[in-house]
Amino acid sequence: MPFIPHTGDDVAAMLATIGVPDIDTLFDEIPRDLRVDGIPGVPEALSEMEIARLMHERAAQDAGMLSFLGAGAYAHHVPAVVWEIATRGEFYSAYTPYQAEASQGTLQTIYEYQSMMTALTGLDVSNASLYDGASALAEAALMAVRANRSVDSTRVLLAAGVNPRYRQVAQAIAGHQGLTFERLPLDAAHGVTDLDGLDEGGEPPVAVVVQQPSFFGTLEPMDALTDWAHRRGALVIAVVNPTSLAILKPPGAWGQKGADIACGEGQPLGIPLSSGGPYFGFMTCRQALVRQMPGRIVGRTTDVDGTPGYTLTLQAREQHIRRSKATSNICTNQGLMVTAATIYLSLVGAEGLARVASTSVARTRELAAMLTAVPGVRRRFDGPHFHEITLELDRPVAPVLSGLARAGILGGLDLSRTFPELGNALLVCATETKTEGDLRRYAEALAEAMRT
Amino acid sequence: MTGDATGQQGIRVREPLIFEKSRPGRRATAQAPAAAAEHALPAAFLRDDTPVLPEVSELQVVRHFTRLSQQNFSIDTHFYPLGSCTMKYNPRACNTLAMLPGFLDRHPLAPAEFGQGFLACMYELQEMLKAVTGMKAVSLTPMAGAQGEFAGVAMIRAYHAARGEAHRNEIIVPDAAHGTNPATATMCGCVVKELPTRDDGDVDLDALRRAVGPNTAGIMLTNPSTLGVFERHIREVAATVHDAGGLLYYDGANLNAILGKVLPGDMGFDVIHMNLHKTFSTPHGGGGPGSGAVGVGQRLAPFLPVPVVGREERDGKPFYRWLTEEDLPQTIGPLSAFMGNAGVLLRAYVYMRMLGREGMRRVAEFATLNANYLAKRLAEEGFTLAFPERRASHEFIVTLKREAKTVGLTAMDLAKALLDRGFHAPTTYFPLLVPECLLIEPTETETRETLDRFVDAMVAIAREAESDIERVKAAPRSTPVRRLDDVQAARRLDLAWRAPPAG
Amino acid sequence: MSELPGDLLYTSEHEWLRKEEDGSITVGITEYAQAQLGDLVYIELPEVGAEVDEGGEMAVVESVKAASDVYAPVSGTVVEVNTALVDDPEKVNSDPYGEGWMVRLEPSGEGTGEAMDPDAYQELLDELES
């Protein structure tokens, strides 16, 4: 019996104590005709040796491609320490730290994480994580509606460079409470928000969402956008890449007053790509908004002896106390991912993170130079890019990507279906993990794929 | 102290914040590019300060977080009978096999051709979850139980809207329900109608008949309930709600209790979420990640959250691919940037394959055996069960109402005193309608000896409370910190470390 | 339980109200309510000038373990709030009938809604105790 420790003697003695003849009797409150005998849809058990063989085969099946995909999930070096320590049983198999005295390890780690995220984003307070970047944006929009009492509206405006999938998720989650999400106009030459196209009239938006770097890899004029949004009475929600904040201006310093809420995908901080999850969403905000923040928050306090310690705080916002009036229904978050990210940020520090960021920017610039040397390939947008760049091909993207795949290369994300207005657009990404040889290999394969 | 004590005392150290170990210029040099390449970005986009992150060595990081980990109770170190949370052993193979490089390095947007190994696991997981719930279709994408609940209620709303009944916006929730139930209903734009529970733990059917009506969207039920008993009139509940035009939502928090014994689909439920981090033993991770896969009957299948894994034939071989909005035009939408907590799902897959068909049923049987044994032993020792006439499911409630009145021993006191005896506390003060309650869930992976030692500890604390209540109220003593001042934490918020001013 | 102040009226939601000489009504929560909630850590007060409806939510009080709405005992306009509570919510615990007052309303109609006299409220408390 895998993982069940009972001996025959145990079972007999326990049944005798309970006073029933067999285990089946313990289920006698379930109507007899509802009970089933067996689950034929589940296969016979495998031993650890057998399942290991199967999983090794399946993992090997998916391995071996050289990937230049980004678009919200980024390949960075993950130090060995991160998962060696994060999967220690004391972190891995602990529950949510409701019993603070029995959970100081997790609680202090979250406090350190909150400190790091506020430092990176330049804002005052952080929660202990949400599910992922997309759902974090949905929660941020709902939070903005609660917090912005000066505007009686549920209209949220999104810069055109916000990840289109984030917009879909925000709509799917926050749309139920009447929020609407509208896209701001794109400056088609530069791949950033068209400042001249921003309207000054109409129903005032409750929040404006801007993303830095944008989905296209470009850098938005955040000072101007933030000030425009504040002028219109909106709260500013920043969607940011945490790696980029080692070198880019933090949301708290945008414009005259800074962004009000920052959120985003925490995956670049030591979390493996792993087919899309588990990752974690982060969220920070100005102090004044803390009571509208969703999710768990850890605070520092003292115990009866005056010893400093950590505990969950402001819990009256949460579902287990506030029930139907809670700030969100979130309960379980992405705790272990936060532990990993805290270890990652401790290892790389500000200097290491800046090196990761700068090297990724440089690699992408080098890649773009090599790829645009191939006939029929050009940059789609002028201006500075972070570690992704949008290219435009002189032919449909899909067959080219297929050709690259035959050469063992995942050449990026085809944007032509999501953004038909951009033409045959291809989003490519290179991080510090890519060598010059990798870039050359891509360029040569692209030249080959574009010849046929 | 009992034999389960941990030796925590011997290594009890106060671990400073990682920031307090920081020294300017120190680095874990191996972990970032040797030299920063020139990024050449315009100054207008750059930050003019350096974010305050620790500057420490690799060994300092390892030692710091290892020491912090040692300040946690966990399943791997302690009996953890936290009711409603199913803290069973998390098999190590699940972690090792989900972290094979081929799985970890796969980009979520890689085409399906380069993910057939992963997708095959996901498809088979969907099929197995259909089998254990009696549902017709499954989506794995919700990232936690609460998001699964959201998906479920959103599907119920979409179903009514598609039938021209968008006005149905009332969700009925028993008063004993998890807080996520009413919070979810609100997130879905619904109104909550609370349903009272009878003294025997079952739903009040008369109240239910009064609660349903033309605006009923559905009911959210946990069965066995959060009171640790099976809802015996589930058929009448289902008929009443269905007759009123509503649908039934199954909160899978307690699925462990009935796995392989009874299928939620057979009970009449239209939609279910499963907490894979409970029933299917993926790790709790100190608060997540979880996974809240949802299963639905035929009526709700068109509304499933995307993506879902589909299987087709290509060149005579199975080929797996994502089904998206194009395949499911009535979907409630995507709920995550990609496909949810893939790595958690792989762990659940390995767990289910290792248990196999027979193992499913054994989960419920031995979880129920352990719970009823523990309940009986505690009752024999004088503790009061909240529902002594009922069978325990995989968990049960002890109420300290009497002890609180006679000697002042509260559920909180007992919980903290258990920590000193090497046991994590049961869930306290939930469900709210039982005074001074402890919700105890031993799970199937614990030995009889552990359960007996837990009884000994409970008895010892109760005795100590009779002779010296102040001593019990001073617990815990052996943990890294003692009872914390929650009021101070909330009144004087200190949520992030700040560098002390220079000078 | 200590004696109830005789010059106040009470609601079944454990709030008290006092008719002031200028016709306005001061509202707070009772000793029983503060004891049930425990140490308060935060109080959300309405804005001065806000219109409230009888039985509608007017303020929120939070302790570490609970959060509770404070309902308007009568319809009217908020004319003053006890801003001292923002920094010192514990005043509600230490002096619920005095320094812990919360809101002063200008009632839009006559009367004091469903409010009861001290004897009737004492009876309610006695029932809850039993």
C-alpha cells in the first residue's frame, strides 16, 4: 500500500477501538446506492522505478530545442542553491503560516521577500504573492476600483503594449464585477503608446495600466504616461519585469507622483520555465492603499518576551474573516515560488541582477543585428528595446518558424494573428543564457529558412 | 516532552534578516555574468539609485535559508493534523520527476510538437480526474482552490446567461463553508444567501427550500462538509436546487474523504474543483502553489476555462494539443498567462500513477480509519466531539467549550501547547459555528503510534490545564518565538525592512 | 457586565446612539460589541457629508480576528466623524461610550429608528449570555 503505514494488526486493533467490524462500515452514512466499487478509469499502480522510467522518457521527448521565446516567460540561469534549498522538506511540506510560532522560517522569508520587492519597484508595501502576472493584473484592477473613490467608474485603460493575454485574463476575472478594459492607441512606428492620441475627455478612467518593458520589448515614456493618467484622476497600475528593475526606473519614481500599484510576473527571479507554471504574481503599492491590497501580508512584531518575530497581518481584508466582503477570494498563493525568488535575489543581489539585465539587453541587441542582416528581415520598431525585439519578415511567419524548428530552434512568437496590424511580426528574446554561438546558430538557420 | 519532540531547542538560534548580514561589495560571484555587458539604454529610462538588496556570499545564503527552514514545522518533520488541509506525506518521487530538465526547460509557448511528453501526462491526468469525480470534462488551468471555485461559479453564470437567464445571480452557501465560497460568489458578481446547518451537521432542507427561487444560480457545497460529516440528504439537496433551475457546485476541499468510494458526479453535482495540493498530495509549499483543477458535467463542458488538453490521431499515433478559445468559443476565458501550475500538475500525475486504481480507494479508507480511531480515542479520554452521533469523515471536530468555561482552556491555548509537545496544531476556530473548536485531520499516511502519541499529548495538556492553567497559557516555550503580538503587528505596520539612515 | 449608560439608546446590532441638543445623533458601538471583537486595529469611517440609509453600512471596525460593519441606525447625513480613532482605534475598546464615539449624523427624518431603551437592550444581552 504505497504511503500507507498500517499493518494488519494495526487495522484490527483500530477497528476494535472504534467498534466496527470492517473499514467499509465507516462509510455507512453514504447512501448505499451512491457508492462505487473501484475506479476503472485509473490505471494499475506503478512502482517508483516504473513511473521514473516513464517520466524520464517523456521529459527527454520534450528536451533539446534552442529557444528564443520570451513573451512573458524568460530563460535565466537558476543557481543550484535556489531549488536545493527551496525543496527542503521544511519549506516544501509546510502549510500556510497561520500558526506563526511554528512557521517563523516561512514568515521571515516572506518579510524579506516583501522588502526586496518594495526595493525593486520603489513602492512602500508588498503582498506575499498572487498566482501569476496575468491574474495579478486582474486583482490590481479590482483593487484600483476599490481604492480610487474619486472616480465613479469601472473603465480601465490599457496601454497597447500590455501583454494581450493579460488583458484577456483581466477581462475574464474582473469583468464579472463590471470592469471594462480598453486599449490605448499604439504609435506604429515606435511600438509605444501614442501620446498624441491620448484623449483628455470622455468618461474618466478609474485606472490606467502600463507595461514596462512593453510586450513588444520597447520602452514606454512612463513619466509622461503616469502624469497623464493622474491628471485624468486615474490610478496608475504598472506591469513590470522584475529583472529589468535592476536598471530601469522603478514604478515608484515614474512621473511626478509615481505609479500607485505595481504588479507582474515573478518567474524571471529563479523560477524555471516549466511549461508555464508554477510561477508567481507580485504586487506592491503605496502605503495608503495597503488595506485594499489582496492576498496575504506579513508584518514584523514582537512576542511576549519582546523578541522580534513575524506574523500574518491585516487579515481582516481576507476571505477567511471577511467572507463575501473580502478584497479577493485568494487563499493559497504561490508561497514556495516566493521562497525561491527570495533565495535568488539574495544570491544575485543588486549588482548580479543588473548584470543579468544588461547582458540580456546586449544579447538581444546582438541577436537583432545578426537577424536583420538576413535579407527580408527588419526591425519592426525604432527606439530602445529591453531583452525582446519585434522583427518584421517579408513573408508569413509560421512557415519560417517551422523551418527553424526543423533545425532545432524555437525562433520566437508569431504575432501576426494577435496583432495583424503589425504585419508579419515575430517577437524574439535573448537572455544572458544565450552564447554568441547560439545567436550565430539562429542567424544561420534563419538565413536558410528564408532562402527556401 | 514526548518522543516526537524535535530537538529544536538545541539549534534554536535567532536568525537575523539577510539584510543585516549584508556588507558592501560582497557577492555570490558565480551566480551572474562575470562582467556586465553594456546595455546602452538612454538615461531617461534608467533608475538613479541602486535597489537595496542584500550583498552576501553563497554560503551565507545557504546557511541563512537552511536555518530559516529549521524554524518551520512541516509534514516532513512533524505530525500536522490541520483540519481541512489534508497534510499527508508528499512523496519525494513526485518532486524529483517533475523537476527533470526536459520538463523544467520547456517554454510555455513552445509548439505542441515539442511538448508531447508533457502534454501526454496532462491529458492522462485529465482522464484520471474525470474518473475519480464522475465528471465529463476537466480543465487543469485554475491555479488554486479559490481560482477553481471562481471558474466553477463563472461557468454557472455563463450557463445561465447562455440560456437567457443572466438574472440568476444568487449563490447559496452553508454557514459552515470555507470563506472562499462567499468571497468567490462576490468576485463573480453574485449575491450570497447563507444557509443554516442543523444540530446534526446536515443542511437544513426546509431552509434550502425557502432559499431557492427564480434567481437561484446555484449552491456551493462541501461534502463531507467542513463539520467532518457526510451530507446524508445530498440527493434531496440536489433535487431541490435542480428543480429550482440552479446548479450544484462541489467544493473539493474534502475529496480525500470519499476518493474511490463515491463520485461527486453521481451525487448530482454539475461542477467540482479539486485541491490537488490536498487530495493528490502536491506540496503545500508554505502557502502554495496549489492547483484547483475543475471538472464539469455535460451541461457546463462548453464553458470550461482554457486551455484544455485535447487528443487526436496524427499518422496513426496520438497527438496532444491545447484546446483554446477557438475550440471552445463559449469558454469563460483564460485564467492565467499560460496554462496554470504545470509543475504542480506533473506532481499530481506521478502521485496518481503510483497509487493506481486500488490506491485511490485506500486513500479514503485509511484517512477515514485514522480519523475515526483518533476521534474515538479522544472521546474516551474525555474530550467532547461536536457530532458524537455521527461517523467522522476524514476529519472531525473537538469542542473545548466546556474546558474553556471550567478551567479557561481555549482552543488557542491547546493549539500553542501542542507545539511544545512536537505536534503542529489542528485547525482552530473554524468552522465558526462550533465554539472553541479544533478541526482535526490525521490523513492516511500517519501511523497508529503517532496518533496514540497525539492523544497522550492532548490528555497531558488538558490535565496540566486543570492543575496550572497559567502554565498552559504561557505556551509555546520551545518555538523560535513565543506568542506574538498580532495587535501590535496590525496597529503599527512594519511590512518591509528599510536600511537604517547612514551616519 | 458593567451597567449600561441610561441616557443612550441601543440597537440589536450592538450600537448605541445619543440624541444631541442640536438634533444630531451620535453613534458608537457598545461595550458588549467591543468585547466580542477584541482589540481593534483599524476603523474605517465615512466621509463627512456622506448620505447614509437606515440599516445601511456606515463604518467598518476591524480587530485581528474579525471585521464588522457598523450600520446607520437612522437615515441622514454624516456631519462629524471621530478622526482620533484613525490613529487610536483602541479608544473604542477603552471608552466605547465616550472617547470611542464614531459618527455624528444629522437625521433626515424624525425618530430613532428601531433603537431600544437600556432595559430592552439589557434583556437582549441577558439572552445572549444564557
